[in-house]
Amino acid sequence: MTETETNTYDVVVLGAGPVGENVADRTRAAGLSTAVVESELVGGECSYWACMPSKALLRPVIARADARRLPGLRQAVQGPLEADAVLARRNWYTGDWTDDGQADWLGSIGADLHRGHGRLTGPRTVTVGDTVLTARHAVVVATGTRAALPDLPGLAEVRPWTSREATSAQAAPGRLVVVGGGVVATEMATAWQALGSRVTLLVRGKGLLDRMEPFAGELVAEALTEAGADVRTGTSVASVTRTDGVVVVVTDTGERIEADEILFAVGRAPRTDAIGLETVGLEPGSWLGVDDSLRVTGTDWLYGVGDVNHRALLTHQGKYQARIAGTAIAARAAGTPLTQNDPWSAHAATADHESVPQVVFTDPEAASVGLSLAEAERAGHRVRAVDVDMSSVAGAGLYAEGYKGRARMVVDLEREILRGVTFVGPGVGELIHSATVAVVGQVPIARLWHAVPSYPTISEVWLRLLEAFRDNRPDN
């Protein structure tokens, strides 16, 4: 019989992705002993199968697209991308799927790493193999999500790609079917089309990127089509089989499509099905309901941080939540109330759910923060959308010949603040933080006039938006 080892810590963190790492960083900085449990690679989904590898694949694609829009460069970049070099750079950014550096970083902050599958075995208790970890103050669930697959007969035998295979593949398939219309689907369609695959994108809904303003998906779909992808909306997969290496997809209309690989990018599911939630009265496989300090509803010791609470499935938002949770845990461990007087405590107690920024790294890029027009109207705000063609800005013309893009700000007419902002166009990912500051800070439009954009930059679109609002105010 193996002897069980018991270790006691102030905090035990399940999951060593960016969220778990940031919780540990905060709790260790506060002097709390912290254990981190990881069953795969330290650094998590973002480092090895999502953010970093996907953007490493996309950056050469976007750079070439931008260069092709500039006289003097256009002819120099007409050839295909060097796929082997792109993939090698991607491999470098993942550390060739080794986590030595990130594991060393955890050690450098004084956190203890326990490798293996961790599961709750009761309140404040996590078991990893033959080791039991008990927490004096908090257990943090930061296990993230996995790709959800549809319930299609025989799908496992087809060996479909999920986001993991799409970001880690070592060669471009000749023909790739992508099922889905969200961020993963559009980014991977963009990447592999440029790396040499013939991409067919099957979208069940009416368009792409349906959580953004409608024009975002329209402009991305138009660009994907121009790049050679076959974009089909209103199309569902009825069946999929693989015979002699060939994938055969049959759509709901009976059409037959052949491919070498098929990627399903149709949603995410929480990694909470095998972590012992039932031992503390919670449902295995469920999203975790939390309060604004990320503490799980009905508990005083369990926290659900990042994707597992379903508030925003984005790495940067998960890290933001981790900073909140880590600060809240430290304050509660010290018996300090979460009051508005201390800026750190105020930060811990007031998670922002509406002002979420996101960038989709397609060509063109799509970036948004806050509420879309439809979301703001559903929330009961009296709002108006102000739209501007981004090609009207001198900086856009300098950035790329034939620049195509659109900007929208959603204005709260009662308070004259911004509820949301969306940019679509080349290079707009670097614009979104200015919009995030304006939305999060609830900066009055009258004050935004004094935030003067430098000339000639694409940021001058802010001036065009303000002018459009002024010229079309209801009282004009």
C-alpha cells in the first residue's frame, strides 16, 4: 500500500495556465504559501495550443497582406509564404511544447508545482496521486476549457482537428474544412488558407463573428473569399466520415465535400468534469457561478477563475480575474475588508463584466470592447450607433493603399459616454486599448474631444467619430 503524503498550504491552485500562474503570483507576493497543480504543460492552453501558436501562424499572413497593399512592396511579396519557416517560428514560440521555462518561473516566485491530475476530495482539499494538499484559505479552480465537439455518429473515428491540432499541425493539409464561424474558425481559416490549404468554411448561422457588430463578420468573410476560401453560411454538417485518409462531409442540403482534414471550432466546454466538484456539492462538468471577487457562489473558500466561470473566454480577461481573485484571497486571509478606500481592495471587489476587449487576428483585424449596438439595446440603454468609414482617415491611406475598414461607437444618449466601440480594418488591434480606456473609464464625450489623436495615424478615426456624433445629435 502506498503511503499518502499530506501537505498544507495557504492556497492551492488547480491549473497552471496564465490564469493559475497569475493567481499564484498575487498570492505569493502577499506572502501566502501556494501550491499549483498541473496535469499537462505549465503555461496551459494559451501558451501551447491557442494564443501564442495561433498568433505566430497569423503574423506572417497579416504582414504579407499589409505589404501587398503598398506600392514598392507589392511585387516583392507575391509569392507564397515559406510555410516551413512560419511553422518553425510557431514551434519556437511554444518552446517545442516543453514547459521548462514556465515551470522554472513558478519556482522563482516560490510556488510549489505538483504535476499530475488534481481533484477536489472535500472542502479545502485537493488530491494529486498519492499526495493530499490542504488549503488554509482558498482553493482556486483555473482549469480552463476544452474544445466542444458536436454529437455526430462516428466522429471519433474521423479524428477531427480541434483548436489544438489546428495550431500545432506540422504541415498544411491540401484541403481543409473548417466548421464554425467564431474566432478560432476565422483565424485558422485565415492562417491555413495563406499557408497553402484550400479552405472551405461552413457556418451554421447567417454570418461570421456573430458576437460582434454585423459588419465585422461581413468584412472578414469578404476578405476570406477574396483570398480564395469558400465561405458558406447557413450550412450545417449532417455527417462526416474518413475513408483511406479522405474526409467526406455531407451538409444538411445533401452536398458532399471532400477534404484532407476537418476542423470543428463550434464552442468550448469547461474542464470541470473530472476535478471532484461532486465532493463539495457542485455539478461535475458545469460552469462555475462566481461573485465579483471570483468566489464560487455558496462557498467561502472556493474560487472559479478564468474560462471556468464563463464570463469571458479570453486569456487577458482570465488574467484580469486572476489578479482580482489573488488580491481578494490575500485580503481575506489577512482579515482585511474589501473596501473602496484601498485601491487594491477596490480592484479586487469590482470586476467589470461589460467592458471586455477582444481582437480577432484575421485580415482585416476585428477589435471590439464593451457592448455592441444590439447588446446595449437589449440591456435597456438608450443608445445610438455612430459609424465612420476608416478609409476617410489619412493614416489609414498611408497604412495601406485601398484601406477597407469601419469603426463604430455606441453612445449612451442619456449620459453621453461610450457603451462600446468596434474597429474593423488592417492594424486596428493596436487601437482597441484607447477604446477600452474610454469605455472602462466612462469618459464623457465632451472630454474625449481633448484627447487629440496624433496626425497622421489611424487613431484619427476617433476625431471622425466624435464629429459624426456632433453633426447628428438628436438636438441638431
